Amino acid sequence: METHDASSRKHLDIYADKAYNISRIRGGWLTVNRACNLRCGWCYQKDTEFDLERTMPLPLALDLASFFGDLGVKNLCLIGGEPTIYPHLLPVLEKLSVLDIRDIRSI
């Protein structure tokens, strides 16, 4: 698994500083993977060839969850490929719950 580096966290901090100037962000989207066990003809991800290697590392997903929580986001849509086959789905959902992000959807 890839390790999450400090430079990525620095970018998150920069965006967070800018985002605090926005009055309120209600929702967000988080692409956690590209893998999918379906092959829908209309899928916007079909050009990625559903690459199993393109999966978000858990540390980055948890940092992004915290980022959304810091922004006051209450509605989050997990997208991918197919988010329900994301190998770190449960830890991410637990983190979102702790952050009081309660409306979590997957499309």
C-alpha cells in the first residue's frame, strides 16, 4: 500500500484555509477507488478500465474524511468504480460517523 506523505497533507491544509472563507459547504464527493465488479455500458468510469491498482490509500481517505469534517460537511457521496468493494470502506465509514457526517451515499 502507498504511504500518505506530508506534502499531500500540506495541500489539504492549504485548501482548508481557503475553504473556511466559504460560508458553508453542505456536501462533498469522495472517489475512493476505480475497481468495479459491474460493467454498465453507461458508466462514466469505463475508460479507466476499472483498474484495481487505482485505490485510495487508507491514510489519505481518513485525512480527506477529517478535511470534510473540518469544513462542516454533513452529506458525503462515496463514488468510484464501486465504493462498496473498496477494501477500506468500514474504517472510512467509522471515521465519517465519528465526525458526525451522517448522510453518506454511494453511487
